[in-house]
Amino acid sequence: MSTKRSKMIRYAMITIVLGFFVFFLVSCGKQEVTTYKDLETKIQNTQIEKTRTLLRTYLIVPEENDEAKTSVYAKITAILANEAITDPDGFLDNALTQLDELALELSLTVRVPDKEEFKQEVKSGQLQAAKESAIDQINDYIEAGSLEDYQKELIDKAKVKYLAKLETTTEAKKLGLVRRSGSSCTGATVQSVDEAEFEATQDVYEVVYFYTIQTDRYRLQPAPIQFYGFGNGFWGHLFNNFFTFPVGWILMTLSKLLGGYYVIGLILTTLLVRTLGWPIYARTNDMSLKMQLMQPELAKLEAKYEKRSDPESQKAKQMEMAAIYRKYKVGIGGCLLPFLQFPIFMSIFRAISRLPYTNGEVSGTANWVEGLNTKIFGIDLFKDRTQGDSLQMWGVIVLAVLVVGTQMLSQFILQRKQKKLQEESQANIPAYRRQAAAQQNETQKTMKYMMYFMTLMMGMFVLSSAAGLGFYWLIGNIYTMFQSYVGQKRSAERLERLRNIHAK
């Protein structure tokens, strides 16, 4: 039974870490179906086709002269293939010069008497074609079926704004040097749209570029914090209503009560929520102490049945072992205690993730971010490392290093405590009888590797998330070390008390 229990604890720890890993992937793994470069190519192809059509009207080619028509088409195709339409005037001057030379070569007539008027006609046609294509691309960019209601609302509002902006554009130059940040957890996140730069732009390609950035930001961002009533999906949002919303409200309220400083509200809320989980931590610590008290009796039991492998003896051994576990009130529920902390920790994680987007943009939601000062030492806790200057970038990197460092230190303290308890519990047991200790060592080794893996994942998450999440983890790690210190100080006293209780 001891072996089964050891395996159960190991599997529980693996399940926790794998659950965190899956959550990480689900949170960050949304991929774009279409990229900006795809849209840019479609618009450019439409623009080039319009240019080809207009350039073919520059020369008069007799209907019966198939050879001349083929030559003109080939020349226009070659011009469009070798020239980038980033400088319309230069491009058209070069194109018309080449067509004039072809006209002399093939004895063709130039249809357009005024080249400047023709150039304006071509540029106007290019612009109109690009606009029409851009409108189509914006309308078809994202399938509405893959979006939540709040995302649909935000994207529809953005669509109206960007389509209106397209009507005022006066240029359609291909932006060959534009590069977008991705939407991943492996590094960069979707850029924020610079409103001033957007308002100043006059280029069709830039409007579509800004639209895709804005749309991806809406598509990837979490929902704003709100309470879902009975007529608005109450039963489908129980975790939100009973955990995330209350924690988010406390975070917002404390921040505003304390001068609007988000960092103070974040610290106090984290401490408050972590303290609510302290009784669970204390019960888990009690279970560890009880396991320590049980070791001598388990060792005696192993010695008693060492040479008795018949089914009847093994059944008796199982019954006596079960009696020991009942005596110390250690059951499977003790192994599940850490899972009870998960909803508490996830509630503040989700509240911190969603608070920056609770800005009143979605119908029926409040504006909780108004009046909040979200900066500390020049780092904006609402932004990630890509959404600001170099100070923001390096601030988040330093924050990630601190989170990983404090997490590893916290694990070291916990492992040292567990090792000390184990040594004390095995002190009076002969080395050759320490089977339970060997099983615990195997479990602890598994836990250690799992914790290292989770620490690495946590560091990656901090690098790809808003700085506030990293700050929350940093506070939480420091609190965990304090919790371990207090627990270790009280363990000796608690152990003696438990020994007296179970000695009766």
C-alpha cells in the first residue's frame, strides 16, 4: 500500500505540472490562419493586375496583329515583374519609356496624347484597386465562428474604424519592409497599435497592416472581467463568478483606495489570496509530519512480514498497514490537498490577466482601469516586453530572472525541509529496513524534476506576458518562502503535539 501511495503522489505531481503545461499551451497557442503578408500579396496582385490592364491601353494595337499584342503583353509583364510599385512616378516614367521604345520597334501608335494625365489615371486606378481589395481582405480576415462574443464586438468596431480610414487614403505603396510581431508564447506578442501613427497614415497597405495587428490583439486577448447573471450564462461561468470576479474586484478596489497605485493593490491582493490558502498548506504540512511519525511503525511492519510472502500474510500486512494509516488519519484526501489551492491561485492569475482589458470597450462591462497608475520603476505592469521602450523590455527580462531565481530558491528550501524531516523520521530505523525512505526518495526526485520543468515554463510565460503576471509570481514566490520558514519553525512543536495525540 505504501508503494501504491508513493506512486499516487508521484502521479499527482506529474498531473499538476502537465496541467500547467497544457494551460500554458492553450493560453498561448492560438495561431493566425492568415498573415499580414498574405493579405499584402493579395492586395498587391490586384493592384498589379489593374496596372497591367491600364498600361495595355497606352498603345493602339490592331486586333489582327496577334504578334504585336503578344509582344506588348510580354513587355508589360516584364516591367511589372522587375519593378516595385513603391515609387509610382518613377515606375510609370520607366514603364512608359519602355512602351514608347516598343511602339517604335513594332510601328505602333501611342493612344494617350498627355502622359501626365495618363500617369494620374494609372495611379488613380492602382489606388482604387488596392482600396477595393483591402476592403475585401478586412471583411474576410477572420472567421466570426472562431470568436467569442466580446471579440466579435471589438473586431466589428475596429472594422468600421479601419474601413472608414481606407476611404481617406491617398497612396497604395507596397510595404516590403514591414514585419509583424507574432502572437506566440515563444517570444514576441502582438504589437499594440500606435493611434497617432495610424491617424497619420495615408497608405492602403499600412491601414490593413494596422488592422491586422489590432484584430489579432482583440482575438488573442482574454475577456474583460464581469459578473454573468442568470440570463447571461451564469451556469457556464461559475468559476468566473465565484473566484475570478471577486478577486478582480478586490484588486481594483484596493488599488483605487490606495491612491490608484496598481502595484500596491497587486501586492495586497496576492498576499490576501495566498493567505486564504494557508489552512490548506498547514493541512498538507500536517500530513507530512504524520507520515514522519508513521515511519517507525511501518518499518516494524515490514520487519514483521519480511519472510512471510504467502497470500494470507500479505493480506494481514495490508490490513495492519491500513490500520496504521487510519490511526494517524492519513488518507487519499491528503494527497489531493494541493489541488484545493489551484482554484485560489488561478483566480488571481485570471484576474490579473483580464484586468487590463476591463476598460469599458465591451458592452455591459465597467471601466476598472480608469484612474489606475500601472507603472513601477518605469515598467508598465499592463504591458509585455514588446509593448514599450527598452526599459520595458529589460524590466520584464529582469522580472523573469527574479521569478525563476525565487522559484528555485523556494524549491531548495522546501526540499531541504523534506530531507530533514525524512532523516529525523528514519533515525531509529536500521538502514536495511528503510524501504519507505527509498520510495520517498524516488517520489522526491520525480517532484524535483517536475518542479524544474515548471520553473522553466514559468520563466517563459513571464517573458511573453504582461509584467503584472510576473510581478504576481514574484510576490507569490517570496510569500511561499516565508510560508516555508514559518512552517519549519512550527514543525517541531506541531510534531511533538501530534506525537502526544497519537501516543494515546
